[in-house]
Amino acid sequence: MLKTINCKINGRDMELQVDIRESLLDMLRDRLHLTGTKQGCGVGECGACAVLIDGQTLDSCIYMAVWADGKEIVTIEGITNDDGSLSDIQHNFVDKGAIQCGFCTPGFVVSATALLEEKPNPTKAEIRRGLSGNLCRCTGYTKILDAVESTAEQRGNKK
């Protein structure tokens, strides 16, 4: 069964026909070709598919596409600067070596973006807690935490 939804994805208003059984992840990757969002576990455990929905980090693999009606969704593709260049947090992930295999990176960047919006001056414990829904199998956690902390410092939010 199909349903028409209206939502905003990465700043663009969209009207889409979605299957009521379709996940937001499948809609983003397969139909809109926004492949930066990754499918890891498929059950909301790893955070590789994290997107922002109305500013909140959610796992798109367990979020139904029909629930996106009326929502504003930001994927990793929407976190870049307006000119398409990498955002400060993306640059810091690169500069700090926080990308090893890179599979988990989009989810971490999305989660970190939401964290820094909510808490511009997070402590190390708050950064750990804010990223706790994301898993890195390459064990790059220290560098990931450093990238988030560095972004907060560069934004002038940390002393």
C-alpha cells in the first residue's frame, strides 16, 4: 500500500509516494540515492544509519518512511556547507584521523552535529554519552571524541 508524504530532506521540500512498510533508510538510499547513510545492523543498534529528524538523532533503519510526513530530515549529505564543501565537524574527523574504514563515520558526524547543537560546550563525558548510540568496529573512538571536542573548541565554545 502506498501513501503520499510531504517532508523536507536536506533543505528541499519533497512529495513522495512511499510503501507503508518501507524504512526511511531504504527510501533515502534506494529511491533518493542519498547513500551516505549506511545500513549496518538493520535493528537500530549501531548508529550507522543515523539521520536528524526535526533536529533529533534517530536510526533511519527502524524509522518508517511514512512517519517522515511533515518532518525535516537531514542526512550526512545535508551537513556539508552550502557550497558543498565539508563542514567544520567533517574537516575535524578527517584532520584528527577519526575515519578509519569510514563506514560508521556518517552516523557519528550526524550524531555529533546534533550533540553540538544541543550542547555547544560538552564535557568529555557528555560527548561520550551523546555518541553512545554509535558503534565503531575499527575502535577509533579516541580520535572520534577528539574530533568532536576540537570542533567545539574551534567554534569558540570550549575553554
